[in-house]
Amino acid sequence: MSLHLIFSSAGWRACRIRAQDEDQIVMLGDGVYSSTDNLPARVLMLDEDLKIRGLSGSYTNTIDYPELVRLCVEHHPVVSWNE
């Protein structure tokens, strides 16, 4: 099972085409701007990046940095998207 790290809206568009249903996806950096899309439950967002960009609030699928590290250790491969 892969972990996809999304750093931009363009990266999110590219990832959606290639990610498998069982893969985990994390939005971080400017990728959190894609959080306005209708996101599947397997998509998580880095809470700190939401806060920095003024997007925090009612999102329930957020994670912190320790959780991001745990996901990176548990998944192989880890793929970054920033097209």
C-alpha cells in the first residue's frame, strides 16, 4: 500500500488518476487548498498546514506531524506529488 503526499492542486489532480483504492493520501503544504474538493475518507490533511493557510475548522480527517511520520514508516512506497 502506497502513501501519496500531495503538495499542490496539480499534484492532487495527477495523483487521483494513479492512486489505488487501498492507498493512503495526505494533503500538506499548498496541497491543503484541494481540501475544498469532495475528498474520499482515505484522504488526510496536515492540521498545521490547514491552520497556517487559514483553512482549519470543521475538518475531521486531519493529522499532526507524528502521525505523518508514522504513515511514512508504515507505507511503501511514499510518493510525492507537486506537479
